[in-house]
Amino acid sequence: MYATAVVFMRPRWRRAVARGTRVVYLFMPETATERTWWIVVSVLAGIGEEITWRGVQTTLLVTLTGSYGTAALVSAISFALAHFLQGWKTSVLIVLFALGFQGLAWLAGSLYVAMLVHVAYDITAGFSYGHFARELGYRVEESPARSIAPSGA
């Protein structure tokens, strides 16, 4: 799943940076400190989101609906809505990612594999955005996020 997701998303990440999409600045660590924090946030997000959506929420929804498939779909849609800041097109893709993570958890009988793939994907995405920004000359100083970043960031 990791390899498929990265191969599928990499051209989209590059296009978003090439277009100068402002929101991508939020996902592109620039300095060594930012890259360290990106890894920390990716680990926390991968673990926390998998516990929340694939673990707790899906289990509760199975109890409420009596159907694992329905629970997985509702949980995936909920996960995409939580990521709506990234745009509606990305949110549609996130439904598919969430179902993939749910499938990993179901196949493994545990959340650990989904957590690992999620963390690896998030780290790769951030570092890829940063790589494309350097390669394509993305102007971070023009980003609205730069004006709210603490000095020295």
C-alpha cells in the first residue's frame, strides 16, 4: 500500500508545488528543525489517527450498525472530512487511503501495520513536498503561513 500510494501521489505532490498552491506550504518542512518536527508530527498523527479512526471509531460503528463494511466506510468518510483543509479532491482520495488503512488493519488483525504505513507515507509526503519546493523554486516567503511562523523557523 505504501509503495502504491507514493507512486500514485508523487506526481500530484509535484504538480501542487509547481502550481504554487499555497496550502502545500503547510506540508513542506524546510529546515532541519522543521524536518525533525515533521517526523514527530507524522509519528503522532499516524499512531493517533489509526487508533482513533481504524480502532475506536470503527469498533463503535460496528457495534452501532452491525456491519464492518458500513463502519469502515463511515469511518473513512469521517477521516476524509477531518482532512478537508487539503481540498475536496484530496478528501476524495483520502477516503480511498482510509479504506486501504482499514484493510491493512483487518488483514493484519492489528493496527500496527496501518500505523507504520501511515507514518511512512506522511513522512514521505512532507519530505517530497520539500524536495519539490527546492527543485521548482517554490517561494515560501510569499506563503501566508510564513507570516505566522515564529521567528527563526
